[in-house]
Amino acid sequence: MKKVLIFDDDEDILAICTYVLEDAGWEVIAYTDCRDVIARTAAFRPDVILMDNWIPDEGGIVATQILKKDPVLQRIPVIYFSANSNIGELAITAGADHVLAKPFDLEDLRLTVLKALK
């Protein structure tokens, strides 16, 4: 079973993403902040990470950069998702591998995660 780790402070988005991804057969863990991002990620060993831009405490850019500097975790694809109009630039700054603009179609969520897993 593939594993997806989600960092987003919007509990409605977490609930929707968790439902859609679990329905597709993936195991999901979600957090409303990015404290201990290395420890949480290392403990779960996800196949892909969804990272929000505006997440407490460090924010998505710093949290993604921290993950991408870790020699073990850097290979995990990060999907940067946000409602910011400059999401592409933010994702590049963060070092993310993919982007998903909010609001998104539920099928786009599923397809983006599948693309990141390849």
C-alpha cells in the first residue's frame, strides 16, 4: 500500500484529501502543522508528500527545503499545493517536485499523486 503524508492547516482540505486518497487505496497521515517535519516523515516513510504553503510553524517553503536537504528523505516527491497565484514560483523556491493549485478537482488530486509516484 502506498503512503501519502499531508501537511495542511485547513482541516476541511485534510478531510477531503484523506477521504479521496484512502478511497484510492492509499494510507494517509495528515498534520495541521509542520513541526518535527523530519521526525514525522522518517517515522511514516511516505511515498509522496503534499505540502501546503501557509502551514504553521515554519511554512511550506522552509519545511520542504528541510526535507530536501535530508539525505534519506530528499528522494520523496513533494507536491506543493496552495491557492497562491504564484504557486509555481513558490514550489521552485521550496524545491518541490510537483504543484497542485487550490482549489483543485478531486480527480486532479488523485492524478497528481499518481504522477508523483512514478
